Amino acid sequence: MSKLYDFDNLSDRHIDSARKWDETIVATKFPNHRKDFIPLWIADMDFKAAPEIRKSLVEMAENGAYGYTYATARWYESVINWYKKRHRINIPKEWLTLGYGTVPNMHVLVQAFLDEEDAILLNTPIYGPFAYAAEHNNRKVIKIPLIKDDRIYNMDMVSIEKAFKEDKPKAIFFCNPHNPSGRIWQMSEMTQLAELCQKYKVLLVSDEVHSEHIISGTFNSALALDEKYLQNLIVLTSPNKAFNLGGLKLSYSIIPNEKIRETLKDQYLKNSITSPNVPGQIAMITAYESCLEWLIQCEDYIRINLEITEEYINQYFNGWELMAMDSSYLPWVDISSSGKSMHEIATRMADDAGVIVGVGDDYVADAEGFLRLNLGTSHVIITEAMERMRKTWATMEKE
């Protein structure tokens, strides 16, 4: 029988100085929040990391040496074996490059492949740091809204091609699965996008960080595209969202094209990105070698939290609609039919219900009228949060 993991027994998030639980940080957004607040915003989980990871980190800490290291042969093997086992994709060792985090990697990538005043294209709404990577480096951002069809987003291929042709971006930052909605893109959609990228010489950058928490369906990696498209592809990913390792600041890129790969490595050298994080590499190796069963059980646990959330929203929250969530633990909620603004709702939930939720401001554009929740916590806390929100919403509807 498989080992059963305990997801009800949460970490003390004050010991690790978690931003999502910090009252001072919450107060900068909601000065009048309830002191007994429940944070359902920043995208990390309250679950303890898999015991196998904790054990490996304790052994490293007790060994007492934390000096300079390197990307080890075992690290390469762990990634290669993970992709073969989890995603049925064979990755040659030379395609892999260890980095310091997906968001830092995007900044480095912008510096490496775009000159000042060049542009990236984004399908919005999308993860805010995609835009920051361009803006912080004096590059432009072209925004093409996704098309909302019922409870899912679709890419507007006509508008994307028009922007490729007229505005000539150097790269598209593609989020797969989509963040914030959790949409898993189909191979036919990605092939169409890859074809346009190849036609107009636009570098396809696929962020696949949310690819491990699959709630419904099957994840399709851009690495499964036809060989001819792989030569114009950069995949950025990490186990950080899957195994809750974000604070260890380690990720990697998968780049089939040697010239593109060496260009990115040269930029790493210019930024003195040379030695990986010691505990980060150990945690990543352990996650990939020993923690698949933990991840599967975590997904099952999150599905129950989603069921609790869906039941409450469908029954009590008139004008709220959950987008179909194929992946992640972060429901994207359309409140545009509620008669209230997202800021009004978020503030009342913080002040009256004591539940901190995310708002659409954090997703570049085309996210007015959306809230984001976080299901990476216990069933008890999710139920308590939804019950508090239900009572506050019932009062708001009467006003």
C-alpha cells in the first residue's frame, strides 16, 4: 500500500516568514483587515513539504557545509527521469541549464534576446512578472487579450498574427498551463501558435511551472511539439509550485537549439549566475526522485478543496463564476456579473470576513472583474474561509 501523507497538519507559516501570512504586508493592501485573517492570495501552499524533502534538507543542514556547488550529474538525471516518467518526454542532458528562478530567468532572457525598445507579446490576462521582465529592462509589451468563451480562455490567433506582422515582437511569453485561469492548452492550439512564431521569427518562450498540479485532463508540454518547432523554443520550469519550494529560488530551462541555449548561458555569465543554491538543488533532486506519490496525493487533496469552493460559489455567490480550472491550486473567479467591483469585494472580504484574496490588477491587463483564490491549505481552512465569505457576500448583496 502506498504511504499516506498528511495534508491536514499544516506548517507554521510564521516560522518561514511567509509573505502571504505577514500582517504588515497584508496591511499595505488592506489597512482595516480582520486580525484573524485567512490568506488566500500569494501562490504558495501551507502544506509541509514532502517528508522525503524535509529529511534530505535536514541531512544537508546537519552536515554543516554550505559552500559553492554546481549542477551535479544526479541533478541532470533527476530531471531527465522525471520528464520521462511524468510527461513521457525524452530530454537530452545538453538541453538543460540550471538557473535561479523562473522570473529571474525571464529577465535574463529579455536581456539576452531583445534590444532596448524591442517587444514581447503577451496573451492577457497573464502572470504579472512576464510584463515586469520586459518593462524593468526598457523593452516593450504588446498585449493581445484572450477570448473568454463560457468558462475558458482561447487564444485570438488572428490578432496574434496581426501583431506579429505589424508590431514585430522578438518573443512571446506563453504560459502553459495558463496562469491565472489554469487552462491546459491543447496540442492543436500550441502547434498553431508555434507555426506563427516560426513564420514571423518570434521566439516561443513557454513557462510550464504550473504543469505538475493537474486537476483535470492531461498536460501538453511545448516540448511535445513537432521537431521543427523545437528549434525556436525555450521552456522555463521548476518543481517550485508542485512541491512548494519557491523560496529556494531554483529553476531551469530546457532549450533544444544549441545557439539559443549558448546565448542564454552567455547572459548568465554576464549576470554572474554561476553556482546553484545548495538546498535548492538537493530539494529538487529529492522531489523528482522520491516524491511523485506525495504530489499525486496533494492533487487529490486540492480537488476536494476545489469541490468545497465550487459548491459554495454555485450555491451562495450570485454573479460569481469559477473559470474551468484544469491545473494549479489557484481558482480564477469572474465576478463581473455580480454588480460589485473586484476591489470593493476584495476589501470587504479582508475587512469583514478576514479573507485575503487576489485581484485582477496583478495580471497585466484584461483582468478587471476577477478575483483569485488559493486552495493550497487545509479543508478546514478552506471551509472556514468560504463560510466567512458567504456571510459577507450575503450582506453585500442586500446593500
